[in-house]
Amino acid sequence: MEAEKKDGAALSYAMAMAAVTVWSVTFISTKYLLKFLLPAEILFCRVVIAYAIFVAMEPRLLKPRGLRAELPFIAMGLLGTTLYFLGEIFALKYGAASNVSLIVAVSPFLTGVAAHFLVRSERISKKFIFGGFFCLVGVALVILNGHFILKLNPAGDLLVLGAALSFALYSIIVRNASSGCSAVELTRKSFFYALVTLLPLFFTPLMNWHPRVLLNVKILLNLAFLGGVASALCFLAWNKVIWALGAVKANNLIYFMPALTTVFAAVILKERITPFAVAGGALILAGVYISQR
């Protein structure tokens, strides 16, 4: 029995790290798409592709169970997809990427604080706070790269802070919605309601479609990656990880995203990895280890 638990935990951590690794590349992919598409258009394409995949995986009609039963799914779609990604993408468009990455990394800490008050089984400890401090210092070293200068953009920074809080609340709702439906059904429903909440944006200046743009192969490939892999597969995996590890332990692994983004930037964009990035990565490893215990 003990061996099975260890194997299950190892699989959950492997799934979580796979999702975090993919999400680390999305900043680069999104930055490329912002040259051709508006933030809301990118998100809408992501959600449509992800929902189409879930319909293919679970083709039967999922009837609503009543407003009270559907509220958690509506909240997941609104918080975990619509508000989170709109905040992140708009912040990437109008703010500095370093600010966005740094503030997104606050999400695990926000998750721990929110879970402490909302979930009885997930109380934060001194180790969590101590480990979180290590992680945040490490993230700052990785992102600021020794310059220690942030270009403040109040609107963009508040947007991404709201996005980080939205994802924290989303994770807690997923943690408490693990009974009565499969992970595929839960994730499909959340993306359906995300799609519903995005439809009104068609009647605003936030969407201004130019169909010819979608004929570009590179744009289509990036959208397929963001919608099919980063949204559909990774959110499905992440929801299973939250059920297995809890919202706090799962979201602590998000601290790795800035370090992984730095590695991918070095490989894809040929950027140099500095001693500050290495030191930051070491602090993140130490902090996550302390927090997870």
C-alpha cells in the first residue's frame, strides 16, 4: 500500500512538472502571437481548440445539473481561464515580461493563504512560508538577472496580480470539486463556461478579426500548441494533480516556471544563462523542497 502511494505521488509530480514545463514555453509563444492577434482573440482560439478536444474525448452530451451544481464549473471557467489568461495576456502586451513572470510566481503563495482560510485540510505552516520566501527570492534573481530594476506599470501589474489570485481561487475550487465527475468532464465543463464568458467580447473592440491572419502556418501552429497542449492536456493533467496532491502542493511547483522559461529562452532564443539565474534556480529548488515537506 505504501509503495502504491509513493508511485501515485511520483506520477502526480511528473505530470505536474510536465505541465509546468509546457506552460514555461507559452510566454514565448504568446509574445509571438501578440504581433498578429489581440489578447482576447488569442484566448478565444485557445479555448475553442481546447473545448473541441474535450468534446472529442467525451462526445456524449453533458446536461446541466441545475444552477447550484453548475456554479463550481462556471467559477472554474471564469477564474481559471477567462480572467486568468486575459489578465496575463493583456499584461504581456502592455507591461514588461519580467513583471508578468515575477507576479505570476506569487500565485502559489496566494493559493496557500487562500487555502488556509477556505480548506480545512490545507493549512499553511512555517515551512510553507519559509520555503515560499526562498522561492520568491530565487524567482526574483532569475527574472531580474542582477539588475534589480522593475519598470512599474500599475495597470499591467494589477492585471497580472488579479490573474494570479484568480488561478489560486480556481485551484481551490478544483480541489473541492473532485467528487461526482471525471477529470475530463470537469475540465470540459470549465472550458465550456470559459467559452460562454468570452462570447460577449465579440461585441467589444477587444476582438477585431482578420481571417487572413489564420492562414499563416506559424500562427496556426502556435495556436494549436497553446490550445491543444498548454490548455487542454495541461489543464486536464493539472486538475488530476490538484486532486492527488492538493491545491497548495500542486501550485508550489509553479515556482519553477521562471527558471524553466530562462532555460527555454537560452535554447530557443540563444539567451545567455547568468550566474544570477543559476543561483535563483538553486534557491527555487531549496524553497520548493522545504515547502513540500
